[in-house]
Amino acid sequence: MPREQDRADARFPAMDDSDHQDGGPLPAGADQAHRLTADELAFLLRDPMLRAREAERAAKSNRSRTERRAADPAYAERLRAGDRERQRRRRLRDSIGRPEPPEPVAADLPDLTVAQAEARLTDHLDGSPSAQAAQLRGRPDRIRLYAEAFVAYRILSAGGVRPTRGALAALLKSRFGRTVTPSQIQKLRDHVEGFAMAGGPWAMESPHPSGTARTRSTRKADTDSHAPRPHDPESPVPDAG
């Protein structure tokens, strides 16, 4: 015996798109995938002159922002901070569902005071023929800042984890009264780690009469590699406020 649904299907056969070629309305619930949205229709129906004026206003706004960025360092820093925040949020969204990356390992630093770190760095610069070293030799305030960053880095890396830029900047502020920008603290951290590599003034095995007893660093430093380093540790950072 045929089922009730089969009998209903026989009385009311299914209709296809050819049944509506006469321009009649589509039945309720028909596929709407190819219909334009209200926003798409509004965009297509806009006045071409209006679109041209909007493009001109956008170009003018970009020029004004570029000019102000060049003339106002504080405004430029706010824009950079906004860019960094947007990048941080994007990385956070992209990291959802991924395993946590391993924490970066801190550079091995000898147990030195600010004065000892400063003395080592001064001796290193005196013996370096590079133009960056010559420039830094005339800036004792920069050398002192590096030494203070060294001590702050060593305190924060006691657990073996690389200090974050925020924590490093906060400790420089609270302990030494130094105020630095995010870009400056990034360079300071790079410099501390660069000077701590083998052959540098703050390497664990670096000999110096003002230092304490040292052991060989377990952190591998490839001094024979021909690949360029990401940052020149002898190039000075911009002035900090």
C-alpha cells in the first residue's frame, strides 16, 4: 500500500525554476543565495560623483595624517601604539586553538652591579674600532642606561624566562627613574642580549678585573655564522626621556 506522503507527492508534484520563467513570484522559502543585499544594492546605486568625493576625502585625510605624523612625535607614537595593539589582537585571534608557544629563554648574564656592567661595557667600546662604538664612547649617559638595563634584565630573568618589554620598562622606571618608549625598550633588550653573546662585554666567560667569578654560558652563540644579526648591539638607542 503506498504511503500517505507518496500519494501527496503524486497529487502535488515538485516545481523547478522553469515553472517561473513567466516572471511569477518565487514561492516562500526559495533559494535567495543570488540576491543582492541592501548594502550591495546601495553601493551599486551610489552616485559616481559621490564615490569620487569620498575617495578624495580619504586621500586628503591620509595626507593630513602623514604630515601630522612627521611633525608630531607624540601623535606618531600613538599611531604606532594603535598599530601594535591591532597586531596583538590579530595574533591573539589567530592563536585560538593553537598550542601555546614555548616561553623564550633569557640570555645568561653574569652577576654584576651597575658600575661593574658599565666598566665592562666601557672597556669593550674602548677596544672596538667600529663607528657605532666611537659614537657611544662619547655618550656616557647611554652607557649608563645600558648598564641599568643590564641589571633590570638580570633581575627579571632570574627564572630563566626572557623579560617582557613592559616588565623591563616598568623596572627601569621604578628602580632607576628611566622613562623609555616601547621602541626604545625593544632596542635596549636587544642590546643587552647582544652584549651578552660570546665575545661581548657581558658574556659569562668574559674576563674583567671588576667582575666576579664566572662559568661558561650554556647558551649557544654562533659567532662563526655569516648570517646577519637582527640588530647591531653597538648601535645606540634613541634618547630616552
